[in-house]
Amino acid sequence: MALDDKKNGEFKVVGTRPNRPDGVDKVTGRARFGADVSAPGMLHAAIVRSPHAHAKILKIDTSRAMASKDVKAVVTRADFAEGLEGDDLNVLENVMAGEKALYDGHAVAAVAATSPLAARDAAKLIDVTYEILPHVTDVDKAMAKDAPVIREGAADKSVPPGLHPNVVRYHESGHGDVEEGFAQADLVIEDSFVTEAAHQGYIEPHACLAQLDADGKGEVWCCTQGHFNVQKICAKLVGTDASQIRVTASEIGGGFGGKTAVFIEPVALALSRKTNRPVKLVMSRAEVFRATGPTASTSMDIKIGMTSDGKITAGQGTFRLQGGAFPGAPMEFTAMCAFAPYNLENVFQVGYDVMSNRPKQAAYRAPGSPMAAFAVESVIDELCSQLGLDPIEVRLMNASKEGTKASYGPRFDRIGLVETLEAAKAHPHYSAPLAEGLGRGVSCGFWFNHGGETAVTLALSEDGTAALSVGTPDIGGSRASMCQMVAEELGIPYEKIRTTVADTATLGYNEVSHGSRVTYASGLAAINASRDAVEKLCGRAAAKWGIDPEAVYWDSGYAKPSGPNAGDFEPLALADITKNMGATGGPIVGHFEATPEGAGVSFATHIVDARVDKETGKTSVERYTVVQDAGKAIHPTYVEGQYQGGAAQGIGWALNEEYIYGEDGRLQNANFLDYRIPVASDLPMIDTVIVEVPNPGHPYGVRGVGETSICPPLAAIANAVSGAAGVRLKQLPMSPPRILEALDVQANG
Amino acid sequence: MQYHSPASFEDAVGIAASADGTTRFLAGGTDVLVQLRADVFTPDVLIDVKNIEGVKDIVCEDGGWRIGAAVSGAEMSENAELARQWPGLVEAMDLIGSTQVQGRATLVGNLCNGSPAADSVPAMFAADVSANITGPNGERRVAVSEIPVGPGKTSLEKGEVITALHIPQRGDNAADAYLRFIPRTEMDIAVVGCAVNLRLDGDTISEARVSLGAVAPKVLLVDEAAQAIIGTSLDENALNALAAAASAACNPINDKRGTIKFRTHVAGVLARRAAKIAYDRVRASK
Ligand SMILES: Cc1cc2nc3c(=O)[nH]c(=O)nc-3n(C[C@H](O)[C@H](O)[C@H](O)COP(=O)(O)OP(=O)(O)OC[C@H]3O[C@@H](n4cnc5c(N)ncnc54)[C@H](O)[C@@H]3O)c2cc1C
């Protein structure tokens, strides 16, 4: 190892790039996803969905469907638990409508039949009588005085009096005195921004296979980011004990937050209970778009003051988020993330959670943060250009550091924003001359990251290998990272470790794979479980040598006596100890169960070059560089993959992805033809720079990386496009018609 | 649903003419099967034309070309002489879908699916392609521009099937071009499409045909746009007149894919750009 590589000098496996253990299965098609399993006697289900944005359900007549011999059961709301409250009731309402259908695509009934086609046809024979109600799908309109009320009494106590009942939660945070701050500024810019809802766009539609017996025992196989959560919710919704339902997570074809929510598993269980047969339920792409969660859409007002040399004197933001027909739009995250990159004396932010007749929003990578960055970083960009200042220098001047009082309250621990800005400034991309017709945009982004309940088990085998069981579905190559961390601790080769995402009967509760928590929390747990196993291994060696366990230490796969005083014994390899473990005290298993709280926050800086065809309004992203703090990159390739994925999804959201509703409140573009995610040829090679400022809360310094990468793109691209077009774009997506419109307004008023 | 795979067009016509309910012919299936799977349209009778002799032919005939009813986009692109003579038509067909779709999709299917946004159709209009049609009342040959009548609708009678397409003789000093506007780089549907087919006499345009897609209920042949450039050497004035005529011919809708204003404007932009490409192609071939 080269001497200049000291940083990684202490690691042998961590920081290397071995092949992922699930890779061969995935490229050969052997991996089993949600829809890939079957059971003897299995039925197929289909869901009947409301074609109306808002309607009272007057009657559901199943007689025509039930007349077919292929149809075995129909379930409606009456087949689910009663008496649920709060969030549980909200989930049930979303899984199966009660008195009202609240959005186009809302489930109102489901049918189980002997084939997928029979189920699809039977669903058409279920006659639902609706009384259509007025609807609203736009966030600003949903807050307006005369807007139809989605649900009376849905607001919580945070909402100040006088607001429309569709405003269901309110948030306020900040410090200092913004008015005083604006008074100190040489330039104050105030502007409004709008973003449309974007879907996570995972390739694999939701799918499950479920069985529920009359005695309340159940089995579920499903594609999810969190099978323990599926277990908990299913038990409540069908009315059985959580421990009686065993859930196994399949391989997952993308989630990005959208598979932290539960949609179909309780429906399959209810149908299974009614038919006493296993039931398979697979969503179509149209159902995924209409009935699972896109992110919230937003309407935002930002005001920022700056001195002529670039110091931000105050920042203020108002964030209105529409999250569908249920409370939960992540407006507090939007508000809290908005100014987090900056060390501000005066900052104030307000958030509104607004209901409308759209599907319940679901988490999407750093929920709420990308939109905030779009609005705030656009205004900072405008300030920089009007004051003639360099956008990276201004951000460096104002950057949050260790000890900064964050815009959302606490003081930052060790953080790496400055390091990402310095690395961006030094990157050849930033100094490359900008060709004619191109614009260059820069943005910072922030995400909290998360720890969460975590439990793992590390079982050693007689042959000296190790099996790690985790409860966090692998959504980004985490099994590889887990194996690396265990290999690092045990001192055995990466290939000698297998990591399995174990079912809910095997481990204690694990929170879903969200909040960029897996490599941090399951990784921390895997390291600690390894250390637990090592302690036991050392104990066995000590017993064999007849010395104190404290006199034995573990070094690169061997138990060794700790010094001359401990005695002179030949080191024992891991396999030497496990070979006889049955006779020396029984199986050796390492454990760790906890709720780690030290997930370090993470920052990124992105640089984008974009070209705009001013005759057609079409944008092409020509160069893209992601610089992000990973704390410690366990598997750099998969860290880079997260960076690139965040940028790619951000490009889609910024340029073309949007939920388009018609006057009738129906979703117009529930397919990948018209919901335009980028295709491969739309993207440049996305360059990545991994900055490593260790997180003090993780043994190796890991910070989550999955979400921060989607925080800067909307803003960085908007800044590049605005530069190239010569007009500020304030609405996402910046689709060609919107860009031409903005150019037209600029030219002709 | 019934599935038939006749060995002759005569049999195909017989089945189609006597079919109960709705009929679809199955060429590449990239519209028919997709609509079936997506539960958009399920025909009662499906008639596969791919086992009929000659449907995969690309042959020179009467100085022009005969393209069989099941020739795929990939097969057209691989025919170097066809691509040399009719680069616009071949590139329009080649824009359709992905590599996988190219292995199946046909000109006839693109035409008969009846989409106003179909990519190869403006290029066929501009090239003055005609279709051989066989039906219960015998054979007829009509200009392709007479086949689409509205979204999803064609002028074919019950029982009629297209047996082949005819591309006219290319002749000298001529070339065509097709451009479409999509917000992405591929795998998208035309928001506007424009084909231009030109013949020059020296530097002067002596013949022109201009066709627009996705700006009206069916693909348009815009004679005013052609007239705007005939007799010119495609100078700035001619290009402006062309763009204005193209925009004026538009009768689009506001929908999820684009606004009326956007489509109308971009039709003019594409007409200019496609005309320039066709013009440069002729000059480069001299
Ligand atoms: C992923 C994907 C991407 C696509 N991208 C594009 C695109 O970019 N641009 C575009 O224009 N289209 C696109 N399409 C649509 C489709 O591929 C084209 O319209 C294609 O040319 C259809 O040809 P086909 O042979 O597959 O037609 P089929 O599906 O076999 O048939 C289509 C229609 O033609 C009729 N028909 C077929 N043969 C005959 C015949 N001999 N006589 C009379 N009627 C007949 C059928 O009855 C049917 O109505 C795409 C489709 C997919 C799935």
C-alpha cells in the first residue's frame, strides 16, 4: 500500500471494491423479486380502483363478479379491522377506502380469482355506485377559502386558527430576527417557486404473496423496504397478532422511499383469509403511478438578504406541501433542510402540510429536502449573479461548520460541507471554460440521516465462516458493505461471509431501510455483533490456554495472548476455535440490538453544465459532478452509485417528471411513456468525488449517502438552465413548454 | 379471442371479412400486443400476417421500392441502398422505440395504428408512398396520405389488408429528412414531427413535400409549406415563410405531451431544420 494512502491504512477490506454477493443472481435473472414466487393452490388478486378524484361510495355490488366460477372472493373495507385510530386508520383508509374515495386510483374493493386475467376481468364486474364530490389537486387551491374539504377534523393542534381544514399540520422554526437581518443586507431577493410531484419510479411494481389462516397465522412474501413494518401494519389492519405474521422480504427492484409504505399486503391477506388459499397480488405500472406515493408537490416563498461581499444576513422561507388525501407531507423536513447548509444569524421558516385529492405521498429520497434546496439555492444563485460573486465562494463564506447553530435548532457536530465545497472548487469541472450556449449551476444540499431500531445476528460456522442476518432489505448493495465490515472485524476473507436479509421471525424489530440508515445502523450493528463474537472467541481461546480472557486479543483473524505475561501460546485462527465450539461451550453467535442515535448529517455540492435549445426549450445536461461527504466509504463503488443515482433522479425531476392532473382530477400520465423519467441517453456520465469527513457516531465514520445525493440536483440544474436560457426558471419540471413560455414572457412581457 | 395465422392474403381477407366483432392484424405487434396487455383494447379476432409469403421483402421494383407488410425497422435500416436513397424515411422508422421494438415494428403497423404522432407516417407522406390494399372487393392502390382519417382510424374497409408499400423512384438531386421533437433523447412519442422531401434544380428547389405529425387529429401534408420553398434556394426568407406556413397549418390540442402554443411554434422550428437537412443532403450527394 502506498504511503500516501495512509487514510485507509488501517483498513484491509473496508474501502475496497469487491463484487456484490447478490450480483450474479441479478445479472443472470435468478434473483427472486416480489412477483417471482408461487404457492400451490394460489389465487390471483386484482384491485378495483376509484375512477373519481373525490366521491362518496354509495354501494358496492359484487354479484356479477361472484357469479363466475373462477372468482373465489371479494373484499371491501368491511373485511378489515375496525376501531383503528390515528396513523393506523390513515393507512387502512389508504389501503382500502371507507366511506369516500379520496383520489383517482384509490382502492375500493379487491377480488381473488384463479388466474390474473380472471381477476382483472372480475374487477370490472364489481359495480360501485359513487356520488361524485368536488375535488382539488393543487396545493395552493387546496388551501384557498372555497376549496372542498377532503376530511373534516384531520388537522392536529399545531395548525393556527383560521386556516382551511385541508391544512392539517403546521411547522415553524428558526432563530434570530430576520427583519433585522434583511435591514443589514445590501440586496434582498424575494421570490416564489413551485415543484410538481415526482414518483420514485422504481422498476419493480409492488408485489406480494400472502397467506392468512383462520387462526390468525400468516405468511407474507413481498417486495418492501421494511418487512418488520409490513408485519406490524398487516397485523393491525387484518386484526391479528404481529408475532403471528411472518414476513419475508424479496429482492427489491428499487424503492427510493416509496416501498417504506404498505399498500397491497393487507389486501392479499384479507383475500387469503376469506378463501383459505394463498393469494398473489401484483400491481400494474398504472396502479403504481395512481395509487402509490409520489413525493409531495410544493409552493414556496423565499426571501434572502446578502451583503455586497456575499454574507447572508437573513433567510426566510414558507413551504406549502401537498401530500395527497392524508396528513404527512414532509413540510417540516423541507423547512428544516432549507437553510441547513448555511451559518445564519437570522433564519425563519414555516411549513404547511396540505391535503388534496391525490394519492398519499410517500417518502422519496430525503423527503422534502430537494424542493427546499431548489427554492433557496435558486435565490442564492440570483443574489450571486446580481452581486457579481462566485457561487462557491459565497457558499464557502456562509457554510455551516462544526459548532454552527443549525437553521433547525441543534449545533452541528463534525460535518463536511466546507470540504465538499473546497473539493468542488478544486475540481477541473468548475474551472473548465464554459462553451457558448451552456450554463453552469452549483448547489449545496443537506440531509439529516437516521439511525433507528436495529437488530442483527452473526452466527459463526464450524468451518470458520460467518453468516450475518440483518433485518434491513438491501436497497443499494448493503450486503456487500456488511460483509466487508464483518470481514474487517473478524479478520476472515470477504468471501467467507454471507449476509442474509432475514425474515421477521428471525430477528428483533428493524426499522425500514430508510433515512440512509442501513450502512450506518446495520453496519454499526454488524461491527458490534462481530466484536461480540470476537469477545466470545477470545474467551474460548483463554479457556483453552487456561488464562484470563482479558489476556487474549484478536488480531487479523487470530486469538493471541496479549503479551509475554499472558504466556506463550500459538495463535488460534478463527476456524481453529469454531471447529470445536460445540464441545467448548456451544455455538458462537454475536448479537447487537439497539437504536443508534449517532447518524451523522451529510452535505453535498453539485456542479452542472446544461445547454438549452432556445427555439424548442429542450435542455440537455452536458456535464455533471457530484461531490459528497460519505464519512467513510465502505464500498466506494456503491457510494458512487448512490451519488450517480441521486443525480440521475434529480435530472428527471428537474426537467420532465411530473404528475399531470386533468380538470376531472384524474392522473393523465400513469405510464412511463408520459411520465418521463430520463433514459440512459439523456444522461452524461456523472462524475463523483467522495469526501470523507468521519462521522463520530459510527465506529468507522460512516454517514448515510443514499439521500443527500438528490438534494442539490433540482437547484443545481435550475441554476444551470437559468444561466443558459438567460431567464430564471421557478417552476419544476423545467419542461420544454415551460422554458419556451418563460423565454416568451421575458421577451414579450 | 381467436388467433389466426393465414398463409396468404386471400385467406387473411377471408377471415377478416367474415369476422365477428373487432379485428386486428398482427404485424410486429408493438401496438397491438401492448394495447392487449395494458387492457386498452382486446380484439375478438387477431390475424397474424407474418406467415404470408413475401411480407419480409424489400425489393427494387419499377425504379422504386416494394416494402413487405412485415418488414421491421431494423431490416430497413440495414438496407444500405434504401437508406442512401431515402434517409429521411429510414431515419423516421429507425426512431421508433428501442432496439427490441425495432426488431418487430413495421411501417404498415405504424400507419394503420392511426396515431397522429406516428413517426414514419409524415416521412411516408413526404415521400409520396402508396399502399397496395387487398380486400373482399379486390385490390386497390392508394396514396398513404389517404389512409389515416383520425386518431386510431383509417380509411381501410372491413376485410381490407395492406399487402405492401411502394416507395416511388428516387430520381436525381433529391433527398428527404425527418425530425421529431421529444423532451428526451429516445423512447418517447413525438410532440411534433416534420418530414421534408426535396428535389433541386441547381441550387433551386424544384419539388417539395412537407408533412407534419402530432399537430392535428391526423398527419398533415402541408402544401402551403411546400410552396413556400419551391423556387427558392432555401434562403432566410424562404425558411421564415416555411416556418410560418407550417405553424399556420397546425391544429393541435393541449395535452400532457405539449401545449397548443408549444406545438405550433415547434412545428415551424422543425420544418426549418428538416428542410435544411434535406437541402444539405441533396447538395452533399452531388
Ligand atoms: C416501447 C415502444 C416504443 C415505441 N416508440 C414509438 C415511436 O417512437 N414512434 C412511433 O411512431 N411509434 C412507436 N411505438 C409504436 C409502434 O411500435 C409503432 O406504431 C409500430 O410501427 C407498429 O408496428 P407493428 O408492426 O408492431 O404494428 P402492430 O402492432 O402489429 O399493428 C398495429 C396496427 O396496424 C394494423 N395492421 C398491421 N398490419 C396490417 C396490415 N398488413 N394491413 C392493415 N392493417 C394492419 C393492426 O391491425 C393494428 O391496428 C412504440 C411502441 C413501443 C412498444
